[in-house]
Amino acid sequence: MQRIRFIDDDNAVSPVIGVILMVAITVILAAVIATFVLGLGDSLNSQAPQVSFDYQYDETSGELTITHGGGDPIDEAKVGVRGGDTDNSPGVDWDGSGTVGDSDITAGDSYEYAAGSDDTVRIIWRAGPGGATATLGVWEGT
């Protein structure tokens, strides 16, 4: 009588699956570490506020009044105004308190900016030091 022997091989599918799992775990860990090292995790959470501005220019004084017309409140330490020969960025004392960043800019708040009638003035928002920037509003002189 002949005996049937079962294959007695321990090197089957298990080592292959183990190697695939180890490679997958290594790739996932590398992606997570790279995201935090490169700072991508911070920039995903910092979106520019949605806001509108109204502008009124006084030819006599050369003052441009920029008014928050509505939308999200903005930290004044993250807002700059650029145009003509002046660059108030980052951080504008929007409320006139003498301290930048002590309040939020909300609907109805205004800021006086010296500008020429043919200047282009931009309201710039910056997420933080070295962070993303966005132009929130643009006034183009006549």
C-alpha cells in the first residue's frame, strides 16, 4: 500500500503576504512623516477667509477707505495692505488701537490707506509665518 504524502512546505503564501504588508506599512509611514516634515498638514487647515471689501477714494486727501463689506472675520495680524509706495504687510492696525493683532476685522470696520488715484491696492491675507497667502481684495485706481 502506498501512502500519499501531503506537501510539507512551510514556505507558502504567508511570507509573500508578510512582505507586501511590510512594504505597505513603510510607504504609509513615509507619507505621513513627509506630510508633517514638509508642513503640508498645516497648510491644509488654513484656508483664506471669504470676505468682500468696499472702497471709497477721496481725491482731495488721497485717502482710500477700505471697509469690510461682509463675510468671515479676519485676524488683523494676518492682513496686509499693499499698493503704491506703501507696503503694510503683514499686520495692519485696522481698528486704530495702536496694537496690531488685538482684534478681528468684521463687517463695517474701516481702514484709511494713503493711495494715489492711479494706484492698485491689494488686501493680502497670510496664514502665518511662511504660510500660504491670498489676495482678499483689489482696488484699482482710475
